[in-house]
Amino acid sequence: MPKEKILVVDDEEDIRELVKYNLAREGYKIFCASSGEKALKKAKAKLLD
């Protein structure tokens, strides 16, 4: 079964990495973005479910 994907968006890298680490441990595939604009680009690129 494919892993569910989550996009973590926060302007602070430390926060993004902490959330990414904890969610990845639970088996999720994590993508990160530092801004809303970058998050929308990733979503439009169909990287997310």
C-alpha cells in the first residue's frame, strides 16, 4: 500500500524538520515547503494525494 503524503508548510526550517521527522516515523511520505507559494507549486506538480 502506498504511503500517504503530507505537505508540511512553515517558514521556520527547524519546525518543518521536527514535524517531518515525527510524521515520517509514523510511515507518512513528507514534502516540505517554506511558504504558501512554494506549497502551491508542489501541489500543482501533483506530488500530493
